[in-house]
Amino acid sequence: MIARLDELYPGGYARLVHTARHKKQLVARVRRVRGQVEAVERALEQGRGCEEVVRTIAAARGAINALAAEILCEHVEEHLGAPRISSKARAAAATELAHVIRQFVG
């Protein structure tokens, strides 16, 4: 995937290149998330006990967290850790990462 100029961040690195490369893996994780959320729905519809419903919700949350962690880790490796990255691009990536983390945690 070649980024268009309007798809570049201020530091000059391409947007979402690493997620496009691992699209198959990420889509598989999204499907696992969907399965976990559907399990929560089934548990509620079937009138399962609170403990089982909460355990199922925790599993869904874990699946979402694993998806986010995979994307965040790839971002760090590709845009902060790679030796070829300029200091300007690294600073832009760090700023973006901080913003994304605030959104995810908040």
C-alpha cells in the first residue's frame, strides 16, 4: 500500500501502513471480539447468572484489549522503534500515540 500525500502524518510517515500489512490477523481478532460480544448477548437472553454474565463480559473486554494492544504495539515498533524513522517523524508518532492511549483508556 502506497500512501497518498494527504495520508501522511506531519512527521512524514504513512498512515495505517502496518495495520494494512496485518489486516488478516486484525480481522481475525475482530471476529473473536464479535464472538465474545455475541456470547454476552446469549448469556443475557438465556437468563444466565450474574457471575457468568460478568465473566463473559470480562472475556469480551479482554478480546477488545488484545486487539488494541496489537495495534498499539505495532505502532510503537513501526513509528517509534524503527531506526529509519527521523526524529521529527518519531516525535509526531509519539504525540499521536499519546492521544490514542488517552482515548482508549479514557
